[in-house]
Amino acid sequence: MRIDKYLWCVRYYKTRNMVTDACKKNHVTVNGQIAKPSREVYPTDKITFRKDQITQIITVLDIPESRVGAKLVDIYRRNDTPDEAFAHLELLKLSKEHYRKTGTGRPTKKDRRDIDEYGNEIPEDFEEDFL
């Protein structure tokens, strides 16, 4: 089965066209080699691709006949992506929430003062520790 069809069948991409674009941008590799959309995949192949700022690694277990339901995906692939990659994505989401929302404009005077004071705060017991 073609790699673009396989990644679409196991629900990593919503359309085959999205997989084709990812292949053309060299985001998809099979067994360490850059894959074109027409590359054939077989069981035991390792597929590495970059999606949503995560480099995902999957192993092909079986080839589906057509697109499968979300509950049946685990029959056809094994996800070997390290947990640190998903933890890094959660950290990115949290860091984006820390900053102001899109479209709210530049910081106010109060925001700027708070930012300036943040680094200048000295703990109360600071002098006691060093005297």
C-alpha cells in the first residue's frame, strides 16, 4: 500500500492530499529514507513523520483494506513515539496560554511595570542568608 494511503487509512491525516504535501516537504521517512507519496509500505516498516510539532514514530503491523475506525487503528500500527515528545507539546500549549491572547494589543503600562518588577523582587530573607 502507498504511504500516503496508509497514513490516511490509520487516521494520522484527515486527507490524502495532506499526506502528499507532508511527503513533498520531506516530513515523512520510511526506514530512515525520505519517502515520496507513492512509496510502498510493508509490515515491520518504521515510519517517522512530523505533525503538530511532534516527530511521531510508528511501526506498520498490518495493511488495512481501506480507512479504518478509530478503535481499530491499533491493529494496524504500533506507536513508538517517546512520551517526552507529548510532554513537550503540553509544555508548548501551557507557554502559549501564559502570554496574552491574540488580538489584545500591546502591553499596558501596568503590564510593563509588572514585567519590570518581576525580575527585581528580592525575597525578605535574602539579607539574613548572606549576613
